[in-house]
Amino acid sequence: MAVNSDVGKRIVRVPVARPWTYGRRTGTAVLVALDWACAMFATWAAVPAEDDWPALVVVPAAWVAVTCSHRLYERRHVGPGTEEYYRLLRSCLAAMAALSAACALLAGNDELVRGVLLAVPTAAAGSLLSRKVIRGLMAKRAGLASRPALLVGTAAQCSAMADILRRERSALRAVAALDVAGPDAGYFTDSEPDVRRTPGLPIVGDLTADGGPEDAEQVALALEATGCQVVVLMPGPHLGAAALSRLGWRLANQGADILVAPFLSEIAPARLAVRRDGGVPLLHVRAPRLSRGARVPKELGERAMATIGILLLAPVFFAVSLAILIGDGRPVYFRQRRVGLRGEPFTLFKFRTMASGAAAAKVELAALNVNADGPLFKARRDPRVTRVGAFLRRYSLDELPQLLNVVRGEMALVGPRPPLPEEAAQYSEEVRRRLLVKPGLTGLWQVSGRSDLAWADAVRLDVGYVENWSLGLDAEILLRTGSAVVKGKGAY
């Protein structure tokens, strides 16, 4: 992997495996074939038999054309993350509108219109499922699963960005880094080129930090040596207009994407927009949506969903209540004071999972607390948890009664974790932002590891949810909740 040139002397041999990647044409052909097959099957199942043959040709062709127009076959939009889901949803809506209008105007067949309106979302669901299956099969070979990225910045910046990319299941996978701080004494000597590392991320060289021509050449050589397809630039002296221009020209023929991290990693893309003022491109950061009016659809929708959930899960409520009665006796339900919207207390309902007198024994178990860096108390093997309670916690069944809190308007389906009064009393001004919205039955904290997370990470996730709230974010969290419950990570 070493690069021998006068400019590239600082690029060293490092144990970075060149990632396996599929050919651009091969990958596109596979995705097109899958989307076509999904649309064919959906059309065959939904469209009336007498209209099968014309529809079996038109609907798949239209579906592939619409997905192509939404750039779903571009390499950067294939992989983990929500961008692919949003584009599939927009493609579905566009195809439904176009095909239903065409059928109504040209064919005048109501049954055909209804069949197309059913076939397109079915095809979209099939395309989404097939892409998830592909990513699962390819996850070990880093082909369709992610794009290898070279990070350029200080060691601390690169380490933090690599952690964010891993944690957020990004379509980018940090492979190596270029350090802009300059070589330290004892490193990169001619006799024995050592390799410095951020946690899990090798540093393959240094930049001069002035954004000169040599830096652009260094980045190009590092991309070639590591096999990366993307370069992510962190803010710093090396990142200026001239440096970006030089790098763009140098990488023009390598097919690598250049991404700039504007130190806004915790800001959702929906809150960012580029605007021009006086000929200068400026990054506009929209204010968080905290008004009650903006949350009316969320409030009404979640209360309705919670009501339906209670009715549908009535057999589960009965079975769990019976198991607690037989295994541990009364009481079945556990009531606890929690802090809700704007610091208002409320009574939270749960199925009882601990033995009697559990609250009094909490002080004696302080040594078992795995969240010693914050006010939250969690123990991996809490002796107060009953046998039935351990099962309920493993699959989050103990939290089902909180649907009643949602119906009563004290909680939301999605939101920050509801804190205890003694926890909320220790909050700093920044952490108290969690209380600007209703606490949730599920949230970013719950789907990102729950009790396995450090207190600082839990706070960051909850505050990030408050700042970046949108109905789309709520939908994403709800979709991730199912797999989080099944895996049971951090549930104890």
C-alpha cells in the first residue's frame, strides 16, 4: 500500500484492508432487476387478469423509470440510513400519481386504477425489503453495505466523526484518516514508519495544515492507497476555498466524492439549507420546532394509535397480568412519579417487574450501577428483578401500560426518556431541554442501546431529538423500535 513519491513520503504502510466493491454497472443492473421483479409481482397480484399484459409491461417500466429519476441507483444513495427510504417513498407517491392519472385518462378503467394504486406501494415495499436483504448479505464484505471513506482533520475530529458514522449506521464507513496536526516526534521515521491510530481508525499520513498543493496530492495518494471512494473534510485551516478548489481538480478523474463536515453533526439535514447572500453561499440553520401548533398532528395521531394499540394488545395485557399474579402475586401494576412536559410530574404505569421493597434497597445496590457517570440508576443483574420481570424487561413488555399515559396526554409514543424527579433535579440547563417535549414510550435513547449507553450519549440523543424533531424522525424511530425490542440490547 505504500506510495513512493517525493510528495507522498508521509503516506505509510498501514494494515488497512482494501474494501471489496462491486462494479458500478453490475450493482445498477442488480438493483434494476430487483425493482423490475418486485413491480412485476405486485402488478400480477393486484391488477385484474384482463389487464395483466399491458400493466405487466407499463408498471414495472414506470417504476424503474421513477426510481431512476429519484437517483435510487446512484452509489451514494444505496446503503444504511434514511435517505434511501425517503427517496423510495417519494418515488412511490410520484409513480402512484402518474400511473393512476394515465390509467384514468387513457383506459377509463376504475378497476385498473385501483389495481395500480395497490401495485405501486406493494412494489415499493418489495424494493425496500430486497435492498435490506442485499445489505444484510453484503454486510461482511462492505460492498453494497457501505462506502469506504477517508477522513481529513485532526485526530480528535476524525475519531469523533468515525464514532458518529458507526453509531448512526451511516452509508459511509471510516477506513483511515489524514492528520492535519503534523507528525509527532518518533513517528513516521525513515527506518521504522509507525502508525498512529485513533480508536479503530488508522492514521495514514499528515497534512501541512495550510491547504497547499501538497495537501491535495496527499489526499489523492491516500485515497488511492486505501481504496476509499469518499473523502470527508473536517473544519480547520486546511479547509479553505482555494484548498477545496485544488482538491476538486485533483480528484476530478478519480471518481471520489468530496464531503465537508460543517461542525453541525448533531443538526438534522432537514434543518439545514444553503442560501446565497451577496453572492456568498451561506448555511442556514433553522430553529428547532418547539411550538405546540406544529405538534398537533403528532399529538392526535399518537393518541389514536395508542388507543388502537390498547385494544389490539388486550390479550397480551391479560396474559402478562396472569403471569405476574401466578409468579409474583399482587400488585400487577407499578405506579411511579415521573417528570413530564416542562417539568410537570405525572404518574407512569408499568407492569411490576421487581420484588416488594425494591425502592428501599436501591441505596444498597449503588455499587452495581452501570451508569455511574450520571443520575440514572441501572444494574445489569439487579437482584430486585423477579423471574417474570426479567422476561418482561428483555422484550420491553413491562412498558406496555404506558400506552395509557399516551392516551391521557401525559406521554407521547416517541420522545425522550421520562426521568425520575430526583434525576430531573440534577439536570443542568442544557439537559433540561429534554423537558421541552413530552417524554416517550420509545425514542432515540431506546433504539440506540438504552442502558448500554453512557449518560452523556443518552443526553446527547435526547437533546438531539428535541432540537431536530419532525414527523419523519418519529416514523424512523418507530420503525427501528421493533428490531430494538427483538434484539433486547441494553434492556435490563
